Amino acid sequence: MKRFIFLITLVSILLLLFLSIDNTHSFQLDNKKKSKNKKSKQNPITKDFEEKSAYHHTDHIEDYHNEDHDKNIFDETIDLNNLNSTLKLWLESNNIGKFMDLHLTKKLHLTIPINFIFIGFGGEGNKGMDISMLQLVEWFQHIEHSLNNFITPIGEDYTTTDQMKTPNTHIEYNFEIQVSKTDPMVNTLVEDAIFWHLRSEASHYFESISLPGDEKFEKRFYTNPHLLSSLLSSLSNHLELDKNSYTIYILNPNHPSNDGIENTDAIYGYRVGFSNQELKQLYRNSNLKIPNSLNQVHTDFEFAQLLQFDKVFEKKKSPTGTAEGEGDQPIHINDNLKFRDHSVQSKEWADQMIKEFGEFKINSIQTNPNCQFGSPDTKEDRWICSTLELIYRENASIVARAQEILDRGTRYEQLYVYTAHENPIVENPMVDTWISHKRFAFIDLTAGPFEWGPSVGGNGLKTSTTLPKTPSLTQEQEEEVLQEEATYLSPDLETKQKQLTQELLLIETIYNNACIDQNSERTDEEKEMCEELITNINKIKKQLEKDQIKLQRKLQNNSNNNNNNNNNNVDNDEDIEIDLLTGNYKEVFGNQEQDLFISKLGSVLSSSLKHLITQPLPLFRVAYAKRVNFNVFVISDHQDFNARDYFNFNYEHFKYEIEKLRLPTQEFVFNIKSISMSDDKQLALAYYSSLKTVLNPTINDDHEFKSILNYYLDSKDIKNSLLKLFNNLDSNNNNNNNNGGGGGGGGDDEDKENQVKYIPIFLFSISTNNSILIDKTHQAKSLSNMVIAIQTNVFSSNSTFTVNDNQLKYYPINPLSSILSATALNLGGLVGNHISYSEAHGAATSNWHWSVGDSPTSKTTTYPFTHFNEFQRDTIFRNYIASSLERSIGWVNKGVTILNDCKTSIKNFENALSVFPLEETVLKFQIIRSQWNEVASSIRDLDFSKSIKISLEAEKSSRSFFKDCENIQIFFMQSECQSDITQKLPKRTLAIIIICLLINILIISLLKTLYKGKNKLKIN
């Protein structure tokens, strides 16, 4: 019986062992099936991944350094079907972000090509300044190779003076700087373009009449900058610089005092229009005969009709219908050379221009192409039409000159003269720097000096010392320089010994601190440095010994007055070549005046990169929209004057200039509506409740400080009131007041914002004898979701800006330029050229040097008919791209951060690989980064249409990537909360378990049945 029970127990144990083996085998089979299914699902993805990842380029992307990201699951050495290697990597990675090899992006570098072209620096210019090619490259090639894309606190109720930290960005601009000189003949043509068109500010200068008070004006001359821009535009086109790069011309022409102007202390500058003395003669002058076509211009519509007639006429004259310079032409690509020699090309251009000028001069009387001034609306691609007849007209009286323009000038020139005849307009101030309408600007170092900036307070003023003046050396100074140079290059033995002793002490100290410790392990670089230090120490000691021998023999010779051949041999020994840390005693002697001039000029060009080309973004959101609606509301409280007179708010000119900022893929829609405050009491109440007064310090026309009472609208109050009255404004413009990348918000909402954008413009036309501003200083101001402007019937008033010691005036009746500037700020984040951001001070700063040109943001232009240039248009397009990339990088970085927080473990291993297609997530990540790289390459070629399209696609993909990362995070959180994974047992295992249980029950039953109990003895 015992044997039987033992046998049955043994069979039961064997069955249980077989059960455990069978269960393990079934588990492995199930895993293999899942692995095969996973492999079959991932094969097409892997193939697609290998194809697309071949185009994954990150040349312009800089990641945060992380040495752990050296392996990933998709490496060629890793087999996805090998569970052991994958599981090992899964556990070693610690987090899913490292497992997938996803990186956090630190910077995206956008390259911008810049050209510095020097004219008149080969000895032919002012004061014979001659700078070699080597000096140009050494001083200017490495100026500011990179600048961060800053965000400045401008807009809303922020000011540009208070300290306010702004978010950091991931965009960095890199510059490819090309430096070049031109042929001397180019400087001659530049001088001709300036000198032949100089006019004196004195109104009777060319009439040989001297009136009281004209003395100070007789020494001031001006020329039209559009003429010189036309010349430089032709040069840029010939040198192929205007297609895909920005250019700054540095001019050093000879002073006009050497070419016929009698006053040796005379100065000249650049100005569009006439001087105040001349404008006073033109105002209501009965001798001027105004054409009938101009007499009929009173409203903005009639203004547009006049210009439209000219455009139709020009199209009929042109058989092709395309402007010069347009069409399919090959794009020139810069080769990133340190120095590009344009002297040969520029000489070819100069010879061609001289030939054209000669042919035009012969036929000028018959043809007369009407280009006396060069219209500000042209493409500036014509050679200046300088003829003997034109020179005579430039030297004529102001009335004769104005009549010539009325008869044969362009429409914009005629409208300027007509405006000067009808209204008491003021002059545009003279400047020495100019921003053209194309992608170049120029600095004239001979002009001026001039100065401008805020009258009271402010920083970054443009002063007479902002631009360096060309240095000059007299004959005595040159002799002193030569003598000093000879002494400097041939020091005596005592001086050499002293310097070598100091050098030896310095090198021995460095060696003792860095190399004396024998126990420390050194890198190869440190070992190489220590060996070099020992070599230099031995060289200096040997040189000191030689110098000591020379010094002793020199003293001995002086005492004995006896020279021998051996001493001469020692004295003639060459010095050992040593690169001294304290400065070699044999160095090329430099001209201190010239070095100071070049260093200061380098500082000016460095600041130009920040203020002219890579301007900062505003604090509120900037986004591209396919359709933009500009809704203009003219809100008036009077019928005293026409708010839309051609010289007041010219709505047609407003539309024409805003259209310049449109991309080919965009649609701009304009609507205008007039509202009377008498019909809308709530609107009138909102206006008057926002009207406030303040006492401001200012400088009057007599240059005296005084306090005046100013009226202004509080933009914050009027905004809140308008939002209540116009309920749809807030819903149509629900923009974030920040530029942080990847900020909250759903993807669908942002897609809708990319479709349509509404910009309401509220113009309050008020009849009052006082000028009214917005927030104390603005005629128009851009807020995040609207533009507010003010118009009063005061013709002119003193501003808070001073130019050349004169208080600048503005036109309260015509806020056109301010409205254009505020609208461009709201549309594409275009800030003024004078505004930047100081990271050290944490506040916006100003540099007024580049607040020039005839653009709406220029503070040195008073004439209200201003024009956007290509610098500003490109800035808006670049802002679209930079903002979109910033949001895209933000979304991706947030997604990667989420995955870095997802810890890998044995619990989530199997489900993570089977549930989520991780390869697709990695592929999406790499495609996005490739798109960023492609955008950077397109910006390098100034192809903004392509860049915007790709950046928007990248932004959309980034939001999708972020959502995928969130889903993975949710799954991981659920996996951590669940218990261990339970496997479903197969049917065979259940059957074996049941059999084992039955056998055990049978054994127990048999034991109870067969067991015989013993009878207990009964004891009496």
C-alpha cells in the first residue's frame, strides 16, 4: 500500500513539472507570435523610415549637449526581433526620450548674407584715405557673426523704457559678411551724382540776392537721395547683389568745397523735397501755374485716379508689360568668400554708365525723360539723368525749379509741389545716412555732421560723432609717425631685455601652475601646451644670454673705444623668433588715427546689422494668415473738414502701401466705414472718458524749455470700451500676447488663425484747436487686436523730436504715416529701425542712427506720404517664419520633455512596443527637423514664399508630434498604475491541472477507504 501511494504521488509531481514546462513554452510561443505580428506591421514603416531618414539634415540646428544620446533602438546594429537586446536597451535608456534618441533643440541658425561695399577708400576719396584689402578683411569680416532673435516689449500698454524681461527665443541669425572695394571710377560717378544736384537751403542763393538771415543757410547744401539710390541700384544690379543679399555702401567722396563751392566750412546732406526757405516761397505763389489735372485732386479717390491713369499709360508704353529687372533670371549665390574683389566688375559698370551718360547728353534736349528727382515710388533701377539742361534747372530759382517739375516731373513730384503750394508744409531734415527702397542702404562719411533724437530724455541719440570722420595727417605728423615707427621697430638692448624678462616670468608662472604637478593626468592638448611652454622658456633664456653678451661687449667697446670683428659678428646675429604673450617687440607699426577710424566704423556697421536687417519681434503674437481683413472705422464728431482729403488720411495711399507687404499666397481685403459720434452716444462716451491731460516738458522754437498741457487718449481705456461696443473684435482676434514657442491652445484654433486675420483700425477724427495724441506720444498705436489713431484739424505742431538743433514738426491732421507704421506692426511685427532690446539691461533700447529714409517708421521724415522699403517687407516675412519656427520648436521640445519624463521599466516594455508605432514618432521628429533645416536654407536665398510654406507645415507637424507624446505619456501613467501582466493559460494546461486535482482527490479517498483503524482494548 505504501508503495502504491508513493507511486501515485510521484506521478502527480511529474505531471506538475510537465505543466510548468508546458506553460513556459506556451508563453514563449505567444511572445514569438506577437513579435512576428509586430515585425510584419513594422516592416513597411521601417522601409519608409529608411528612405525618408536619408534626407534628415540638421546643418542649421544646434541641440543641447547630451552624451547619453549615442544609441537608439533604430540603430543598424540592433535587431528588433531580439527581445534580449531590445529589453536591455529599454531598461538602460531610463526614459522613452533617450530610447528613441530625441534631442532638445537649443538653437536654429538662420543665415543672412551681407555685403559691405567701400567706395572711395583706394586713395581717390576724401583726404586720400587708402585702406588695403587685408585691412578691410581684418576689421570688417568678423563683425557680429551671430545675433539672437530678441523680443522687445513694445505694444499694448508696455513702454520702451521700463525694465521688462522678455522670453528667450531659439532663433539665431548668422551673417555671411562679404567685404569689397570698388574701382576709383565708381567714386567719381558718386561725386558727380552728388555735386551736380546740390542746392543751397537759402532761397535766393542762385539769384545772387542776399537777404537778412540767409548767411547760415548759404553754407548748407542738400541733394536728393533718390538720385544716388538710383545710381547705387544700378551698381548693385550689375554686381548681382540685389537678388539674395543685403548691401551697405560706405561712401567716402571728396568734399564739395574742393569742387566749386566757395565756403570752405560748407556742409551737405540728403533730403527729399525742398528747404523751409524755399517752401515759404512756393506757398500760395501766384507765379506757379498748376496743371488742371492737379487742381482737381481734393480727395483720396481723386488722388488714386490720377496715379492709376499714369499706370495705365505706362503699361501701354511697355510692350512686354514687365518692369526692368523682373522675369526668370538666374539667382546668384554668394560663395561666402572672405573678400570679393568687385573692382573689375565695378569698372565695367562705370565705363558702361559713362557711355550711357554721353549718349543721353547728346539727345537730352529732344528726349527729356523727366527724371529730375527720381520718384520715390520707382524701383530705383535707372541711371541718374544728369544733363547740362538738368544742371541748369538745379541751379535755377526755386520757382523756376518747381514749375519745371509741374510741367515735366513725375506724378509724385508734381503732388509734392502742389501740396507745397496749397499747404504750409515743412522741410524734411538733412541726413547723412539713407535707406533705399531696395535691399541696400548707404552711409556718407563726408556729409554732415548731423544729429537727431528725442528732445527730452531717450537714449541712443545720433550725434555729430556717431559716424567717424576721415582722418588726415599733416607733413609734420607723418614725419613724427615715421620717426616713432623707426624707434618702435628697432628697440635698444635694455628695452628688449626688460620685455624678455617679463615674458620669462609670465611663462614660468603659467608653467608652474599648469604643468608642475606630475600626478595629475593631462589631456593631449595640455601636454602639447606644456611642451610649448618649455620650448619658449629655453628660447627666451638663450636669447637673454645672447643679449647679455651683446650688452657687455657694447659696454666694453664704449669704454675702450675699440671695435673688433668678433664683436661685429656677435652683434649681427639674428634674434630668435619668439611669439611673446606680452606683445612682440617687432610688429608692424600701425597708424593710430586710421585704426581708430576703422574701429569706430566697424562699431557703426555692427549696430546696423541689429537695427537695419534683423530687427526684434514685438511681445504680442505674430502669425501668418492667408487672408487679412483691414477694417477701417473713421469715427468723427464734426463736419468741419473732410477726414479723407488727399492730404489728410489718404485711404488709397494707405491701401497701396499695405499691399506691398502682401505675399503672393496672401489675400488682403480693405473695408472702410464712417461713423458719427452724434449717432452713437456710447461711442462718444467711450472717447471722452478715455481723454486725459498731462503736463509735458518740451523745447520751443527759441530752444527754451517749457511745460505745455497736452491732451491724449489712454489706449488701455479706449481698447476696453471698444471691445464692449464691438463684441466680435475679441473673438476674431483671440491672439496670445507672447511669442513663446509652443504655447497652449489647440491645433484647430491655430489652423483657423492661419486662415483669416482681422485688423480693425479706429481713426478718431476730432475737430479741436489742440493736438491730441495716444499715450502722450503717438498719433497711432498698435495693440494686439486693433490699431487706434487720432486726427485733429490742427495742421502742424511741434513734436518731441529734434533734428539738427531744430524741433521737428508733425501733422496732426494727417496721421497716415503713423497708421501705416502701426498697421505693419500689427500685421507682421515690424518695429522701428531705432528700437532694439538689451539683454543686459532687460529693457528695450534705442539707436536713432538708422531712423532715416522715407518709410513710415522713420522719425526724420515729416512728409506724410511715406513708402515701405524691401528691408521692411523682408522683415515682416522673416517675422512670420521666425515666429512659426519658434512655436514649432516649442511644441517639439515640450513633446521631447514629456517623453524624457516617461520612465522605462519591465512593466511597460512589451505593451509600449506593441501598442505604439515608435518608429513613426521618430520619423515625424526627423522630418520636422529636416523641414527646419530646409527653411534655413531657403532664407539664405531670401526665398520667403517657400520658407513660410515649409515653416507652417513644420508647425502643424509639431503640434501633431506633441499630441503623440501626450498619448504616450498617458499610456505610461496607466501602465505604472496597473498590476503585473497576467498571461491567459492555454486549454491543455487547464486539463492537466484538472487531472492532477482528480488524482489527488482519488488518493485521499483511497487512503480513507483502505485505512484500517485499530480497536482500543477495553479494560475493566
